[in-house]
Amino acid sequence: MEKAKFAIVGLGVMGQNLALNIANNGYPVAVFNRTESVTRQFVAGLPADQGIIGTYSYVELADSLEKPRRIMLMVKAGPAVDAVIAALKPHLEPGDILIDGGNSYFEDTERRTVELEKEGFLFIGTGVSGGEEGALHGPSIMPGGSVDAWAALKDMFTAAAAKAYDGEPCVDYIGPRGAGHYVKTVHNGIEYAIMQMIAEVYDLLNRGLGLSTMELSELFKEWDAGELASYLVEITYKIFEKVDPETGKPLVDLIVDEAQQKGTGKWTSQNAFDLGAPTHTINAAVTSRIISGMKSQRTVAQALIDGPSEKFSGDREAMIAAIKNALYAGIILAYAQGFGLLHVASEEYDYDLDMQMIAKIWRAGCIIRADLLDDIMKAFDRDPGLVNLLLDDDFREAVVSRQGDLRHVIINGIKLGIPVYALSSALAYFDAYRTERLPANLIQAQRDYFGAHTYRRLDKEGSFHTDW
Ligand code: NBP
């Protein structure tokens, strides 16, 4: 029997769809899943010539593959990845390639790289974004790790990846060790920030301005045809369109308002704190999900605590136009923070990240895909060493010209008592970044006052302590 060219371990939604995608591109794929019945069911539903071979033990999986073996894990991130690697290893040979395609923590990928390379295996840790649909029709793929392994995977991954409007594949080698998973984590951090800002805009439009769900759907559809064109805006209008067949109500209105999280947004913020990179809006998005989870306390608090009684009384159309501009500015600022973090991490971890290439492979397939990413790619093309998007003329102008609307929208949110934490954090980032002198001088004085931590002076060199 013809040997398979690739294998996937883990047949959740991602594993199944990725297996189909790779097989559809002409590479026979062997598949394995811990729970055997899942494999049986998956394979039974496929035509005989699909090019997917079900296997029911790690020995069988290893035997079914041409060498060097290329085996991709699509299992739950964390201990499951280590468990699968440990179970597979006795059946592999030096030179075989293991690929972890789950949302693994990048430091786990760093550790696994060292451990596996010591034993002669090649390891790739790769982000895969695009959800179920993306995995099937073309995800954005962010592989990091062994350069030799990448050479052996490049054709297959390029065939399977999404293609941007100019035909460019949304995959490329990101960097050594955990670089691929790191970049995927920051992708998700940016995703959190954009989702939270869209949610705040929804709240302002719905609770604040009284737009119905159908009006919201029309508005977001209109926005998706302009500069806000993106996957997240597109799915938002489609969500607003959806009517619950049982009740006849908009489905979104029936969904419990507690946002869950799997950890990648939190990891982005935690790592940004570790590296000392400002990620205001990502942090705000993570915190906003946390307070959304405190539903029972919020229910009690609403009955006890009054907010402002003010209702929106201005020009509704003008406010809607301002909200659109505020969202666009906020999204640019979220990207500025995300790419700013990547810049710091690239130096800290010696990842040597190519920002233009990262923007390029985020243009299609992934959750944060947006027309804007084409402009971001061009900004890094103009200046590959750009440390912050706000230092690019076009992006600076895009935010500066909308800052009035961003401020106006936030002020209205505050007046109406509608939380706009992510939007206002984006503005605070912008205001802090463009301010040469921040009040940190006072903080230094306070630290010196109570802890003799010393401070530096503007007018002379050295370190000073005062007996306050
Ligand atoms: P899940 O994250 O739900 O994982 C399910 C798979 O992991 C099943 O095949 C399960 O086998 C296997 N598994 C577990 Br759980 N523990 C295992 C163990 N100890 N040994 C062997 N297998 C084990 O699946 P998914 O949603 O397809 O995601 C796969 C990966 O891709 C995850 O890391 C996820 O974070 C990432 N990802 C998901 C998406 C998405 O939209 N879902 C998008 C991008 C990335 P079983 O059938 O025997 O329980």
C-alpha cells in the first residue's frame, strides 16, 4: 500500500478539517485519534479515494508513513501534547518531524524543541488560525522551529494555506524554537482586543443609541464594505442577522453574556508584562472577559447601584459615523500594540521576526484577517525596522484624524454609563505614546520617598536619593 506523506494525531474539528485539506491537495494523510471510535467514524464518512488512512495504534501510524515521517499533533494544548509525543517517540527515528499545530504556550514549545532535538527529532511549533472553516479551506499557518523541518513541509503547508487576494500563501517560516506559537499567541491577543472593541461598539449602538439587532446587522454589513472590512466585522453582521427558530428572536439576544477564554489572550498580556511592552487594549479585553464572567454578582449589583440617568440625546447619525471612526482607530491601535509587543519579543528571544511577513500571512485565513493588514504590510515594507505603527505617516494620520471621534465616543460611553474600557484603553495608549513627559516623575519621587529607590534627574547625570 502507498505510504502516507503526512499524519495527523487528534481528530477534533481542527484535525479532521486539516486532514481533509491536506488530502485534497494531493498528499495522502494517515490519521490517529486517542478515542478509536472517532477515527472510525471520520474515515467511514469519507469516499475511498479521499486519501485519508485511519490508523488505530501509534505503531500502525508510524508504519503507514514515508520517511522521514511528518506527524502533526492537533490535540488539546498542554499535557496532552507531551503525552502524545512520549507515546509516539518509541516508534520514530532520528530525522522524523513532529509538528505541534495546537495553541501551545510558546515556552512549552521552547522546552519541547530542546528535548526533541537532543534525541535527533525535528520539531515545528505552529500556530494555525482560521477555526474549522479555515482548517478545511485554508488557514493562516505560523510555523516556527527547525529550518530543515520547514523545508520538508513548505510545499504541503503552502498548498494547504489560505491565499491572499494577490495569490500569496498565508504561511511562511516565522523563526526558531517557539517563534511560531509566540506569534500565534499575539495574533490571539489582537483578536481579543478587536472583539472587545466590537462588543463595546455594539453596546453603545444598542443600549446607548437604541439600534435594533436588524439595524445593527445592516450597519455592520455596510461597515464591512469599507475600511473596516474584516472577518470579525463580517461575522458580526451575520450573527446579528441570525434569528432563533424557536422563539423568533435574534439569537444573539438569547446568548448568556459571559465570555469564556482558553488562555491565549491572557498569555499575551502576561508575557507583555514580563517583557515590559504596553498592551493596554489586549489587557482591557482580558479583564473585560473576566468581569463578564461575574454574572451573578453583576445581577445583584445592578439592583443596588445606580449609574447615570442620562439618555443619548445628540445626533444619532453623527454618533454612528463617529463610532465607526472610533472603532477603526481603536483597531489600528490594537495592531500597533500587538506589533510593538512582537518587536520587543523578537529581540528578547532572538526570534528575528519579519513584521512585514507576519502582516502578510495574517491577510487571509486567520481570525484577524482584514483589509487593514495589507496596509500594515506596506508600512513594514516602507520601513522594515518600524518600531511602532504610529510612527508610519499613513497610520499616524489615520489615527490622528479620527482621535476626535474616538474621544467623543468614549465621553458618550462614560456619560451613558456604558463600559468602553477597550476603546478608552486604546486612546490612553495613544495619548501616553505621543506624550514626551508623563507623570512618572511623581511615581519615582514617591518610590524614593517610601523606599529609597532613587531617581534620575533631567538636569544632571547620576542616581539620586532625597531625605524627603
Ligand atoms: P480540542 O482542543 O478540543 O482537542 C481535542 C483532541 O485532543 C481530540 O482529538 C482528543 O482526543 C485529543 N486529546 C486530548 Br483532549 N487529550 C489527549 C491525550 N492525552 N492524548 C491524546 N489525545 C488527546 O480540539 P480542536 O478544537 O480540534 O483543537 C486542536 C488544537 O488546535 C488545540 O490546541 C486548539 O487550541 C487549537 N486550535 C483550535 C481552533 C478551533 O477553532 N477549535 C483554532 C485554532 C487552533 P479524544 O477524541 O480521544 O478525546
